[in-house]
Amino acid sequence: MLIRMANGLVSGGVMYYTLFGHKDAWANDPTMSFYDFAEADEMAQALPGIKIIENLNVEGDGLTMKGTPKHFEIHHFIGIKE
């Protein structure tokens, strides 16, 4: 999916995406994908023609959209098509 996004951008186009980390409360859900930050960053750096300008790992406690308490770990990435 990320490669298709990267390939779909024109020069100067921006992509933003997030990935779940292994410390996320939902990490045991076999229908979802989870990555450690080094893994996620390696994937980001390998995107064709994309220069990653921001990467951030955020972990903490919060609420789901339904208001249920949850521990989260989310990796955020912003890249620009060269």
C-alpha cells in the first residue's frame, strides 16, 4: 500500500501515514499489522523517490473513538516525492 501511495505522487507531492507499534494495546489482534519503530523507519526510507522529512514515535494512554481507555503506540511519517 505504501509503495502504491509513493508511486502515485507527482514531484513535490506529500504523503503522510501512520503505523501501529508493537506496544499498542491492539498488538495481539491478528487482523492488524504492527511494527517496531526501526522496522517502520526502514520501510519509510525504502519508499521509491520519497524523502522522509519527519518521523515520530508517539506512545501513551488515551481513549479510543468510542471512549474506551487504551494504551497506544503510533509511528508517524511525512515524506515528499523528489
